[in-house]
Amino acid sequence: MGVTTKDIAQICGVSRTTVNRAFTNTGRINKETKEKILRIAEELNYRPDLLATGLKNGKTQCLGVVVFDVRNRYFAQMLNAIEIEAKSREYFINITLHEKDRKQEQEMVQRLVDYRVEGLLLSPVSKGNVFADFLKKMEKPIVIIGNRVDEQIPFVGIDEKKAAKDAVRTILGKGYQNIVFVCPPLADVAEENVYSHEQREMGFLEEVSKHKEVSYEVLKSWNYLEEVEKILSLTNEKTAFFCSGDIFALDIMKYLKQKNKKAGQDYGIMGFDNIDTLDYVIPRLTTIDNMVEKVATKAADILFDLIQGKEVPTKTLVDYKEIEGETL
Amino acid sequence: MGVTTKDIAQICGVSRTTVNRAFTNTGRINKETKEKILRIAEELNYRPDLLATGLKNGKTQCLGVVVFDVRNRYFAQMLNAIEIEAKSREYFINITLHEKDRKQEQEMVQRLVDYRVEGLLLSPVSKGNVFADFLKKMEKPIVIIGNRVDEQIPFVGIDEKKAAKDAVRTILGKGYQNIVFVCPPLADVAEENVYSHEQREMGFLEEVSKHKEVSYEVLKSWNYLEEVEKILSLTNEKTAFFCSGDIFALDIMKYLKQKNKKAGQDYGIMGFDNIDTLDYVIPRLTTIDNMVEKVATKAADILFDLIQGKEVPTKTLVDYKEIEGETL
DNA sequence: TTGAAAGCGCTAACAG
DNA sequence: CTGTTAGCGCTTTCAA
């Protein structure tokens, strides 16, 4: 590699210990020696080797973050929030991606641990006991964002269930008699961790079943476009689609627009997440802000607490927010 | 930390060298000894310390990637492409973000180098000789994506200038007599590396000035919404806006829609980039695909060549593609 | 105020 | 087939 403390020591005619002291401000050191060392180091463009430092100290000032796809706005916003939080504590973040490949997800976690990151933030697609045990075996501070893994591993998110209930109430308040919960991710429930969607479904069902006069159903298929159209053409009731993700809502709106059906007029529609693509789409979609930035910031906070050996809650909920648009 | 080769050696009653041999398949080793070592390692959940390995070998199998904001679709798609490419070579990528903060950008580069990544992919906001020298001083393989820094540092992108010329021709072909190039980033040309936008502007000017009968102007302000509206209200000519970024186009379309002006009818508009938000917006924006995924993949390829000590071109252009929409 | 020596965990040359 | 030894670059006693 480049210049090492050894080189500097040699040039300055001192020992490596002294050189080290010059950098760390630790222990007594002659002012001139120190200045000389620093000057020479500067001249030679000396840079400490972080691998060596990390190895020696057992600390790397790094956090690992594992998410599946940065193209997803949710993660993009999340990463930014984490980055900012980490930076404020002079930590470095190490982002890794896996394309919903559960094997890779574990590999990424493992590798980050092997690189001795001091803590991990995950938004996992894996689930179940095996995965939970795997994470626990890491013996590293870990905080889960969004898709809960088990009761013990600290988790940060919003109260998805309550949010879904609120949404149903909002929709009913607008006079809809038929509500369809559109949740394609549930089609993958067998393999994938879709905790947040499951929670939303529970909230939906709990609330909607309280109202005898309302008819409802849940769509768990990725073929939702056709199904939605069919539903609309077969019913006479005032129908609203509650989508477990803004993307699905946008997709439906676009599709139905081509069929000359207008959101907010011919049907109602509500999303979930408040992704920023919504800023460019007319009419403005009514949705629920998942507060991903707040959640991520909170998760990072908790992770730092864990790193410092503090006790932390195993479940932390951040307030969500309904965003009124023009589609109900 | 956890279990080390030393522990395993002790337990198996052999030396650390032997343990090492069991893992690396290098040198002769007794089959049973090997199996025993591997079994014990497995049981103890042994994991090599990557910091130590890296320190020893001077290799980390890591690439560093520095971008300014992952919320930007362009980078999001770029990162995914890089990730895939790196993974196929068993490299790990280390993504870091800085919010267009040029000081931080340099710090990130420096830190990645200090962590001994084997190469760097940057899409920089910094520019100029000082920055170029800084990068060269790293003495690491580096490939620049999108915003060129200087003639020597390998760069991958599309032929922005030619693409802009093509776009102008397309617009003229639709009968527009007045073309406005909307390029807010040029407002920041003093501080920021906006190479790609400068190239686009050059292309625009070169092409448009060939046609004496066409009037044109360039908008370099972040207040483009009002200016656009003013222009539309003052001119009688058939006007098109050529936006140096789809985001600006979407913003304009939304704004003008509220003023009851329709894209493709009351005015023409064309974007640049082909971000995937376009999928959800009607009418479909005519634009140019910046091929970010291909560019990123190519950049990673070149970086690997550099890492292997091969010669690489200092400038690589990937074919762009015009996407016909409904807004011209 | 400074230096010698040992060690973080892994690896490789060289002996045996 | 296996072990000894030294060393990657940095840090930290402990002794001078």
C-alpha cells in the first residue's frame, strides 16, 4: 500500500509509537516532534489503514444496511435517512443489496458481520425461526425496519394495522359501500416476509367486518388490473380500492383511465406509503404516509443505543399520517 | 471477537497453518485432519475475519461506489446494475451517499480508499483540476459515470450532445417553431459538476442554430415553472419545451395541466432520462433513455479491467435511445 | 518525553 | 503431511 507509520517514523527518526502519539493526541509528546511528524505525514499524504485500525481495535465505525432493492422509493428514502443519522455520529454506512434473494440476504448479513460492522439495519424478505436464529447467532446489534422477524429482535415501524383501520374508516366516511383491499404481495406470503402487508390486511378485515352494510373483498393476486376492472363492471355499489402500496394504486389508476374511468368519480382509490412519484400524478392519490424517514432515523437511533450497550424496546412504533388527496 | 483459527487449532491439536490449509485447499493435508478441522469450525460457527484477511492480502474484494442521492431514480437504477455486475465476480459493493456536499464526496472517496476497496465508481458533483488531482492521488482504479471529470480518468456515459441534437431534430420534425431548452442544473454550473447538462445544452444550441426559421432560448433557472408559463402566454408560435431531465418535464406538465394546457396539444414537451415514474403519468412523455443500467454495467466492466491491470479507454459511450411518447 | 515489544487474526515461505 | 516463524499496519502496555 501507501505510506505507513513505519515510513514516517523512519524519516522523522523516531519510533512508530511516537508517530502514533502525534496522531492520537494521547500521552505526552514534544511539540516540535509532533509538528514535524504531522508535517511529514501531510507531505507524504499519509492515511491510516482502516483495516489495520479496525483489526486492532475491534471497532470499525461502520454500520451495515441490507435492503433488497434501492429502486424502490421506500428504501431509497430509508437509506438517505440512515445515512444522515450515521454521519452525525461519524459512522460510515455500508449499503448492500440483494434482489429479494433470501440466500443472498443472509450472505450479505454474514459478510457485513465478517467485516466487523458494529451493527446492522435490515428490512428483510426472509422470515421464520431459522432466519431469526441466524440473526441472533450473529451476536451483533441488529434493528429490523418494516418487516418484523420475531418478538425479540428490535423492530421499528408504524402501526400498520391501525393505519389500515383508519383508512377503512376514511373510505367509509366518503360513502363507499364496497371496499376492495388490493394486496398482491400477499400472494407471496409463503416464501416472503410480508409482515407489513399482513398487518394491513388484518386491520382492513377487522374494521370492515364491523360494518354489516359494507361488502368487501381482498385481492391477493399480481393480476389485479383485470380483477379490478371486472369488479368495477359487475357491481353497482359505490366501490373503492384500498391498495397496500401506492404503486398498485397508480397502476390501477393508469389502467382505468385508459378505460375512461376516473378516480374519485367512477371509483374511489386509496394508496399506502406516500411515495414521491405521487407528486407528479394527477389526480393526487389519497394515501397514508409510512413515515419511512422517521422510521429509519428512529431505527438508527436505536441501533446506536444497542451498540452502546443500552436496553432498547423490542418494538417501536412511529406515528403515521393520512394524506388527503382527490381520489376518494 | 468470535472464534479464530487459533481456537480451532488448539481444539484440533494442530497448528494454525494446518487450519488455514484446511480452508484454502492449498498444500497437502491429511484428509481426516482436514475433515475434523472443518467439522469443528462448522460447529463453532467459525468465520474468517475479513479485516485481518484484507490486511494480510492487501485485497478486500470490495468496490466502493459514491453517489449523491439514492432517492434519485438515476442512481437507484445505476446501483442495482453495479450490484449485479459486482456480484457476478464475487465482489462486494460498498455504497456511500453524500448530499451533493462536495467536501463529503471527497471524504467518502478517501474513506473507501482507506478501507482498501479495490476500485471506485463515482458519479461526481465535484469537478475541476483539484478534484481530478485528488482522485489521481488515490492511485486506485476509478471509473467515472455520467459527469466527466477530466480527460484522463476513465469515463462511461452516453453521447449527450448527439442525443440532444437528435431530440431537437425530432421536435422540429413535429413542426414546432419555438424551442425552449429547460435546464435548471445549469444555474449551478459554477459550483457543481453538471457536465452532462452542459453537453446537452451544446447539442441543443448547435442543432437549433442550424435552422434559421426557428426561434429558441435556454432556461437556466430553478424558477422554470413561471417562466415556462410566461413564454407560452406570450408567443403565438408552436412551442416545445425540451427538458434536460424528465423531472422538470413532469413538473411542467403538472403545472400547466392545472392551467388547462395540455401537453402534446397546447404545447410540446420532451424529457431526458426515461425515469420510471413516467410509467405512471399520462400522457406518456417523449424522452431519451439515458441507458443508465447499460452505462453502469459497462462502467463496472471497465473497472474490473482496470483492477486486473488492463488498459482501458478513457471514454466509453453507450448507445442511447429515443422513446416516443404522446407529448410532441 | 520516547521506545521496545507484543498482539489483533490471518497467511505464506521455508523447514522439517 | 505439518509446524515454525515472520509479518500485514496499527495500538497499547510497560519500561526507560
